[in-house]
Amino acid sequence: MSQTMCQQANPVIIEPQECSYEAFPASTRAAAGMHVLPADLSGRSCRIHTGVAYAEKSGMQLHLHIIEPRLREGEDAAFPLVIYIQGSAWFAQNTGAELAQLARFARRGFVVAVVEYRPSPVAPFPAQVKDAKTALRFMRTHAATYHADPNQIIVWGDSSGGHTATMVGVTLDVPGLDDESPADDPMPGTMGHAVAVRAIIDYYGPSDISKMNEEPSIMDHRGPATPEGMLIGGRPVLAHPELVGPTIPMSYLSPDKPIPPFLIIHGDKDRLVPFGQSVMLFEALTAANKQVEFYKLAGADHGGPAFWTEDVLDIVERFVRIR
């Protein structure tokens, strides 16, 4: 019997055993013509948990997409938690629209939960704000499951999601804009609020829907079927100041009321949400002596790649890391 046949008949068996990465031996096997690259172990990958149900409201089951940084060998970490609210003109959201960009941010060491909320035709304002707060509480309760730090929470949104994020930030102590009682929160927040939030990031969100048509835009913002009209229940915006008023975040500001710090980023060629909407919010926050940073992206339209460059994400990360 040939030596080769003997080897096939009596293969060497190595029993599996627990072993750390550092102690595990590198293979000495080789093949003619193979290429060798050194592994870069400095980066961080992520996993995405899609369609995680967090509540049922108005007959709808609401979900989260949760991006979780993978732990390195031997690492035991709890990452800051970003609650991200996707822009959708307050209609049904494509909650996967920015998953690729948000995964890039999560690799910097953040858990990101993208919120699905009830669209305005199903439930007008303030349903979106209430749902975002419910999602936030769900993530605080289940923070350990996703290696999130429940005491480091950032609420971030773009466009209509930026409006919702802003409203969350200025109404943390408003019972009428909350579906849960603070007494039911298993982890009471800091700053005297039912929910602890360290920072708000507003990407080009509306701030006063009654003034959207006071600047150039490629769409009408006043009619009952417009996004703004549907937000207040399918009514003409300018005819219902009593419904518009509660949607304006500046209405909730006062110098003696603590709110999280704000980061506002908006393009000056935004064709859907006029740049002046962010100017109004910034000026109101400044007048109320709140912590706020405001960046104009010169030449940027309504969203797009300009908001996801490494330079802009560096600004976002720096802002939230120092809180």
C-alpha cells in the first residue's frame, strides 16, 4: 500500500479545544502562487438586526433596524446609542435608506437604532414624537442585548426626521407628547427628565411649517395634502395656527428649561426644506442660552453625499463624544 493511501486511511485528527486568538497558531500550509496580505485588525465591523419590533400602535407593529459594532476578541464594551429618525416627509419611511451610511458611523463605535414611526396618514402629529420616545425607551431597556450604553443617548434625524429629533429634544419633560409615564421608565433619566438624552443632531429639518413657503422651494408646503398639511391631520397649514403651534420646537424653549445640546447641519441650496428653517432654530436656541453648533454646507442640496463625508462625520462624532 502506498504512503499516500496510508495517509488517507489514517488521517491525523486534532480535537477542537478552547483557545484565545493570541494563542491560536497561524497555519503553515501554503500553495504555489498564493498571495499574502497582512490582516489589518485595527478596524471594526458591524452586524445589523433588521425588523426588531418595539411597539404596536394604531394597529401597526413598529420596528427598528439596529446596527451593532462587533466586539473585538476579549472586548467588553458598551457603545453610545444613536436613535436615528429617517426623513420621509412624515409619511411611511424607507428605514433602510441610510443604513449603509449609518453603518459607517457605527464602525466608529456607536450602536445605531433606526426608528420606524407611524406615518402621518395613519396618525398625525404628535405620533411621530411619541413613537421616537417609545423606541428610545425600548433601546434603553434592551441596551445590554446590543452592547449599548443607556446613559449615552444621541437622537439624530434628517429632514422630517430632523424635526422629530428636535421635538424629542425640546419636549423630554412634556407629558402630552409621551405615550409612557415617567413612572413606568425602568431607568429614569438625568436632567430631571423621563428620558436621558446627551445630544440632538438635526440634519436639515423643518422648524416652523407655517413659514416654509417664505423662501424658495420646489414644492408647496401649505395645502392639506402636502407633507406639512398631513402632519396636522390633512388641513391647510396657514388656516390652522392652533394645530401648527405645537409642531414648532421653538415654542417649547425657555432659558430656565434644560435641554440637550444641539448640532444643526443644513445645505444652503436645499430645494425642499429652506435653509432659513435651521437659521430660525439656531437663533432661538442661542437666544435661550442653549448649547448649539450650526454648520452651513455651502452648495449642498436636501441631503445626499455631502452630509456623509468623513469630514462631516468627524464633526458629528466630535460633537457627541465631548458630551
